[in-house]
Amino acid sequence: MAVRIAGITLPNKRIEIALTYVYGIGRARSLEILAKCKVDKNARANDLTEAEVNRLREEIEKHYRIEGELRREVQANIKRLKEIGSYRGIRHARGLPSRGQRTKTNSRTVRGNVRRTMGSGRTKLTKT
């Protein structure tokens, strides 16, 4: 039986790992939830009983901000930073790293491999 929590169909992996497929739940929070609900962390997602699944679903939906609600909150925080004109907001608006990383090299993943800063492209050699 496929387990659905917060609109996400969990894969048939150990439940400790499967819960991390829900946006807003990582490994630490997953273990915390399983301990509260008294569910074995090594059990496979599809092997859980209906009662265990209901306990997990109830715990997650009542006590944690996940999926759409969390995404909206994160976007609202970024929007607020942009509106007040903070440094972090400006970095978000320009699509650059906002946490102090160097940008001359090594910011390809955030920028999608676009060369936007001075000196990040190859220099053209002039013949003399």
C-alpha cells in the first residue's frame, strides 16, 4: 500500500528516509517524528500499518509547517528582504549567492552557469 503524507506519495524505502521526501522534513526531524509516534525507523514505508500511518500523518500535519505552507513562508521572507532593500534581498533579486560565498569562481549552481561577475569569463589573448 502506498503511503501518502501531505500530498506526497512516499517511496518504499526505510520510513526514516522516506519521510525526507516531504518538503520541510529532514533526517533529524524525521527521527524526531518517528520517536514521538513510536514507529520503528527501519520499517519500510509500505509495511506500515494503517494505524501507524495515521499517527504519522496526524503528528506531521498538526505540529509541523511543511510543503505549500512552508514554501509560501520562505517566498514571503525573500519578498520582504527584497522590499526593504537589504543586502540579502538584493542578492536574491540578482540571482547571486546570498550567504557570503565568493563569486569570482564557484557560484555556478546558483547562477545556472551564467558568467555575471567581472573576471569570471575567459580573458581574450591579444597578439603582439
